[in-house]
Amino acid sequence: MKNILYHLFNLLEGEDNREKTLENVKNNISFRGANLWILACAIIVASVGLNINSPAVIIGAMLISPLMGPIVGSGFALGIFDFDLLNKSLRNLVTATLVGLLVSTFYFYISPFKEAQSEILSRTSPNIYDVLIAFFGGLVGVIAVTRVEKGNPIPGVAIATALMPPLCTAGYGLATNHYKYFFGSLYLYSINCVFICIATYAIVKFLKYPAKKAEVKHQNRVKYGITALVILMLVPSGYFAYSLYYQQKFKESVNTFIEKEFDLKGNTLIYKKTNYSSNPKTVQLAFLSRRFTHAEIQKLNKDLNDYGIGNTKLIIRQDSSFNIQNIKNDILNEVKISDTVLNEKDIHIKLLEAEIAKNSFDNKQLLKEANAIFPEITSLSLANHTFYTDKDSTFTSTILFYKAKNNLTKDDLTKFKNWLLQRLSLKSLEIYKE
């Protein structure tokens, strides 16, 4: 059982050359050349997506953003005590952050659309769940970085641990003087940066990358610094999660109150609006035909305490100023929002499926077909790989690794390659025998 568990969870299997991995990490830190252009474009794309409330555009910005580079570099630097690499990574991260803030602030300042859309609002109140997403998403990303076959996790990590959208939301907060939005989204951005870095540090230590010689006091500073950062990020996020829990509990209690006091008594509710942030909290209701006396409304307000809904005022709208047209408008708006949310989820799913399909091949089916032509082949793996050059540029190549009982002849290899190019409609292919 011990051996089975070891093989199941062994991260050393499939690991890339460590010097090569570290070199790739270092090359992906700086923002110059192609990386600088990509950063600038990602900032604009994310700002436009937030401004027009388009999930598809925001996902695009997440995928093209190069901000993960210096964060992963910082984690590697802390793990191997390479303080020169740490300084370089942090300088580039600070530079990218300031550029992102300035560009997004300028964009939202000149944009005629100042209303905070749902995509902006969703990034202004981070909590403990965002910490978990950042940490475990960072773990997946770093594990993929250290593999020979990078696989499909990278796009998913870029979307889950979003960096560019909260940074641009902070720019929106500055441009529109909504400082609550600014600090909330900047806090979310900080959570993602810190816990991706810590996840990287954890994997580097787990894989036992060779560390540079460093004095014990410097090693202790790293440990104490990481501990302080974790506490600094966790305490506010824990408070926000606590507030979110009670907000959800408030909504559930209100629904129970409405069900028992109105629905079960045959009253048709046509409008409901709650405000948890006001003091006292408010619950506004309107009914199709039932009218309540002042004494009945007072009694219902007292009954709120029996349902655990304290410091709350019940308002039943039945005056002439609250006419049926207002109710219709609110109902139509809620229907439109629901349709928009469903469409946004469909777009998310389609984009993720397209990204995965682009980098995936049906290796099982390919092996069956290859065996029919070349019986010597016992296993194969085909995937797209992204390579980083020393000029901060990237290129993608399709590579196949195979195992065979006997070595294939030169003619067989040529036939094998031509068959695969034709079968998969590829322009180029590299084949290696394991």
C-alpha cells in the first residue's frame, strides 16, 4: 500500500530538468519585448471587458496576461534562497502592477461608462475562499511548470487565479473615486500574488530544489516573512468570509420568514428586496392583492426576532407611489440578469473546452491506429508544448514520444511521421523515442 501511494503521489515522475525549468522561470520574469506588449494589451483587454461586463473578454485577458511570471519567480527565489532572483522578480512585479494601475485608471477615467457592472463588483469583496483558490490554483500551475509535459492546467490556472481583472478593477476604483472598490480589489490581487508565490515556494521545497548557500538569519527571515504575509492575508479574508456567512444566513432566515408568514397563508408575493448593509437592515415586500394594516405590519416586524432576524425593518410596499409598473420593471430586470448569467456561464464553458481541445489529442485512439500500421509501437504520447526563448518570446511545437519493441527504420519513421501529419492535419511534428 505504501508503494502504491508513493507511485500515485510521486511528483518526481515526469519532472523536467531542473536547470531547464529554473532557466525558463528566469526568462519569464522580465517585462520587455514581447512580454511588455502582451502585458499592455492584457491591461486594455481586461479593462474593456470589465467596462462592458463581458466575461468572454475578461477570460481572454486572464489567458494572455504574463503577470504569473514574476510571481512564480519570487516563489522559486524564496525556495532556493536566490535573493538576486527575488529582487528582480519583485521589481518586475511592482513595475507591472503600477503600469496596470496607471493604464486601467486612465482608461476608466476617459471611458463614458462609469457604472460598476457585476464583473467589477464580484472582485471587490475577497474572502477566505479566494485564498484557497489562489493557493491550490498556484500549486497546480507550479506543478505544471516543473513537468516535461506541461499539459492543460496552465489555461485553467490563469482563469482560476485571475490577476489582471482585480488589478484593473482597482484602477476603476481610483478613476471613479470608489475607494472601497479600490482597496477591495487590490486586496484580492494581493491575495492571488502572495498565495501563488507561497504555493510555488511549497512545491520547490517539496521537490528539494538545490538551494544557494545563505546565512541562517536570512533563511529565518524568509520563513518569518512568509508567516507574516500569510497572517496578514488570512485575517481580513477570514473576516470577510465571516460576514458573507452571516449575510447568507440572513437571506435564508428572510426566506423562511416569508414562507411561513405569507406563502403558507395564501399571500402572493410579487416583489422582494433586501439590504443587508444598511442600519437597520431592510426587507421590502409587495403583494398582489393583500393589503396590511399598520398594526399588522408592526406585529410582523416584532415577529422577525423569532426567526433570528434582528436589527431589521420590514417594509411592505402598498402605497400609490409604488405602482405596478415599478414592480414590472424590477421583475424584467431580474429576468434579464438571470439570462445574462446563464449566457456568461455558457461562454465560460465553451472557451475552456476550446482551449483544452486545442492542446489535446486522443492518444488512446492514435495508439490503436498506429499499432495497425506499426505493430512494434507499444505506447505513445502526443501534445503541444510551449517553449520560452532567451529573447522573452515563445513558440509552440507538437511533439510525440513513443516506445517500441524494436527500433523503427528510417523509412518507417518517415512513414509514421507523414501519417500523423496527414491524420491530424499538422504542419510540423517532432518525434522522439523514449
